[in-house]
Amino acid sequence: MELYEKLDRPALASLPPQPYVLAQGKKVRVGLDYHVEVEGHHYSTPYQLVGQQVEARYTASTVEILYRGKRVASHPRSSEVPGHSTEQAHRPKSHQRYREWNPTRLLEWASTIGLFTVRFVEGLLTNHPHPEAGFRAGMGLRPLARQYGEARLESACTRAVRFKLYRLANVRSILTSGLDQQALPQLVPAAPPVEHDNIRGADYYAASDSEEVAG
């Protein structure tokens, strides 16, 4: 007891105000959309870190992103899978101007261009694995409308929808190559039914069945 009072007690510190929280960590690489994936959910990082390896440290309530030992992002933990948690400050300046837009407003804008522009945007939003990236791709149609005109954009989207090409790069390629100004290939018409005395057709058998039931 004398040694405890002399040596140990002076070195003791008070208990931390919060209980110890178990945290997990893993190395992840920042994607082209400046997000990292943690347990199926995507969390934003500063866009300058695209392509860099960072460390994700996560608990039951919080996800922290560290770069070279320094915390660069912090998000509430989300159970939405798939899903995105994006902090406005992490976006490039060119993306921050989209903050007043949403998928509904984008579709309303597309409806001012034409039916197939709407269908193309719907395809972008539905088929893209990351909804936010699909939305940004849809926003990329706006400068194309200014550059090539609304009529050509609608024509390009018509061709893209016809061939199920739901990528912004497809519409851009159609416009730059001038394919939107060419006629769409016609669908091959169905072959007419073959008529021959030895071919009775479905109506004959349907009638025969009815007679047997009646008999």
C-alpha cells in the first residue's frame, strides 16, 4: 500500500468521459466520383484525393476517412446499401452548381427537349450502378443541348434509346459523328403467314376443339 500510494496513485488518470468504442479500419482507394466504399455504402472525400489510397476508420455510428494519418472527412454511418453520403464541400466547383438540381427537375428539363430525351435520362438514372453518377451524366446533356441544339439532342437520344445505349458518352459520340442526322434503320418486318392447302392454321384446331367439347 505504501508503494501504491507513492508510485501508482500519482500516475493514475481519470476515466475517459465516453466508453471505449470499437472501430474497424481498412485501406481503400478514392474512386473517380471522389467516394470510397465502406460496407456497401459510398462516402465522399475531398475531390482532390481521386485515385489516392486512404484509410477508412468506421464504428457503428461514424465513418472517418484519413489521408496520411490526417482526418479529411467524417460522415454518420449509413446502412443504406447501395447508397451515397456526399458532403457539398467535397464536390468540385463544377459539380457544386448542381446542388439546386435533383432527378425530378432534370426529368422536367428533359421533357422540354422531347420524349426520347426523357426516356434516355430515365435510363441513365435506372441503369447506372451509382444513382448520383447517373444524375451527373444526365446533367451532361445540358451543355450538349446548347452546343448542338435541342432538336439534334432529341434525335441523338432517340437513337441511343432505340439501341439501349444509356451512357452520356454514347449520345456525345452520336452527335460528334453526325449519326443523329441519319435515318434510323428500319425494323425487319415480321414474315407473313404461309398459306397452303395442307396448312390448316390455328383457327382450324381451335374450331375442332370446340366441336369435341360440344359433342
